[in-house]
Amino acid sequence: MDNYKKLLFTIVALTSLSFGQLGQGTKTIDGELAIHAHEGDNITVINLALGQFLADSWLVEGGISYMDVDNNDSSTNFELSASYFMNERVYAGLGMMLPEEGDEELFVNLGMLSPFMMSENVYLNPSIEYHTESEIFTLGLGLKFFFE
């Protein structure tokens, strides 16, 4: 447990570095890789999203994701989401996944941005996501690129 506390402290300390204001009109490109296990299946998800801040602290994104289950079954999903940035690093979001087949599913997520390789507009984006219908928690790691 002490290792987790050290990791959490390190992540919080690294994200205390400052970066530019995330304001209205700023656009994003976001890519993410998530891997998790559910009921004995190994699931890999690759996600690509485009977004724009419609107001200070409010980001709206649309994306597409590819999901592979044990290299046997795959699907493509479309996603729409909105995120509120509580500060310039921490955000919470709500979204809807629209699969090719089957019912829509709501998800909530929480993430934290950290500057990537001393860049001014590329950030490491670790996040946790919960899908309400399937009751799955997903840990993801991505890169988010901000531009005007």
C-alpha cells in the first residue's frame, strides 16, 4: 500500500507544474489506450477523440473507439462526452457510448493532466472510467494535444 501512496504523491507533485489556460475556443486531439479484465476476458480499447472548449472549463468531445475482447471479438463505438475542468489539471466527465450494435451506455470519468516531455501543449492523461450498464471500471492512459 505504501507504494501506491508514493505513486499518488509523485503524480500529484508532477502535476503541480503550471501550464496555459484552457479557455473557450481551445481545441483538443486525444488518444488513449485502456486495458482491463472483465469476467475472465482481457479487453483492449483504443480511443481517438476530437474536442473543443465551448466555455472556460467546459470541454465537449466526440470520438471513436475500437474494442477487442481476447483477440476473438471486436467492435467499434462512437462516443460523445462533456468534461468539466475543476482546475487546469483535474477534470470530471460524463458521456455516452453509442455502439454499432446494442444499447447505448453512459459513462463517467475522472482524469488528471500532466505535461508530457516538457511540452506546452501535449499532456499525459491518466484516467479512470466507470460504465454504468456493464458496471466496468477502466484505467486508461492517453495523450491529449491542445491547440488554438
